[in-house]
Amino acid sequence: MNGRRRAVSLAAAIGLSCFAGIAISNLYTSSSHEPNNNNQAPTLRSYRRALSNIDPVNAATISDAVFKDPKHLYGDCEIPKARFATHQVATLYQPAFPGSGSRMTYELVEALTGMTISNDHNYAIDPNVHNHVVSVKTHYPNRNGISLEAFDDHFHGALLVIRNPIKAIPSFFNFWYERINHLENHSVRAPTEEWIAFRDANLGEQLKSWRKHMDYWLKKYENDRSKLLVLPYERLTDNARGPGTALKLALFLDSVEGVNAAKPEEVACLWHRSVKYMDE
């Protein structure tokens, strides 16, 4: 019986993984974010020009050695120190299922804006951060997050980070393993036998939770897709497509009231230093 249950769960995982890949690709490529403020047009045009100048074919053929030198391809840049905004900001939700690169995206958004990010737990109890942070990181409706629906009028929209569940769920388990064993984050990989035990006992529930998370945020902005940017983890971390994805993110951030994103020519370097951790 246990063997059959495992087989069914794995088949479901493969099926949902294929669905996720198609759905994420369609959501990302079909999203459109046209601002209502005509005064921003020159800036937005410059982002589009910079985006069109990235050649994914050439980027894909660059060796790993080149990507270890941020000055070689992207020039040099400094990641600004993130600060609370002194003016009113139309804050964004920044939801992600656990294990989907929430912290990585956190660092990239701060690098692109120079503004601090909060999380759902802090936002719910500290009114001092209301409308003074660029985004609020949350795992809701996953049980690791909390609802901020009472504050919906504070938010411009959402930046939804999605990762294929066949990768996100093991990543989350590894984070959980480090946490319960009081280990530094990203310091070890959980033992294979412990992952298998977790997978066999929880995979079905985790797959349902992943789907529920994505459905919740897509439905929340189904009447106005311009307020939702879907960021696929796989694109954001890819050497070829990452810089272009970061530029699309910068375009979205720059359209939010109170937010000024980095200059187009700086975005690729900031992406490389934030996502590839080349500032260490």
C-alpha cells in the first residue's frame, strides 16, 4: 500500500511539475504592465530599449568563468544600502511558496530600489512600516504566512515568485531541516533518507499547498493583471534570461507610486551581484 501511495504521489508530482512549467511560462510571457502615468514614459522606454539589447543567445554561450567576474560582462556597481522610505510608497505584496527563492528576490528588489522590504508578520504588528517599504514578503496562504487582507488598501499589487514544485518542495525541506537542527541557512544538504521519509509522508499535501498558493494570488488580481508580475524562479536565476527578467522586474517596480528603480544600464550588474551572490 505504501509503495502504491508513493507511486501515485510521484506521478502527481510529475504531472503538476509539467503543468507548472507550462503555466509559469504562459503567465510570464503574457503579462503586461503598462503604467497610467505618462510622465514615466521616457524611463519606461529606456527600460524596454535595455531589455531588447540583451542577447540571450550570446548570454547562454558565456562560460561559467565569465559569470564569476561581474566586471567582465556587466561592469561594476554598488548595491545601495536599503532604507525605509521617508515618503509614502504604494507597497507591493511579495508572495512566494516556501523554497521558491523568496530571500533571493528580497535582496534583488532591495538592490534595484534602495528601499527596505518587510515581512507579513512585522507588517501586521508595526504601523511604522506601513507605506514605507517597497514590498512585503509573505508565504500566505501557506501556513507559514499570515493574511494581510485587512491592509489591502495599502498595496499597489503583487510580485509573485513561482518555482516549479518539483524543486521548491525539496528546497523548503532542506531549509526546514537546517532550522530544526539549528544550522546556518544554506550550509548543508539534508540527508537523503530524511528527505525521502518527508516526501513519502507529505508530498501530496505539499503539492496541494503549492497549487493553492498560486491560485490564491492569481485570483486576487484576475480583474487587473497590470497589478501582478509573475516572476519565475527558473528565469530569474538563469544566466541567459536572468538579466532580462530583472529588467522586467525593474520596469514593474518603477511603475509603482513612490518607487524609483535603478537605471536600465545598472540592472544587469545589480542582478548579477544579488542573484549570483558575486558581492561576496
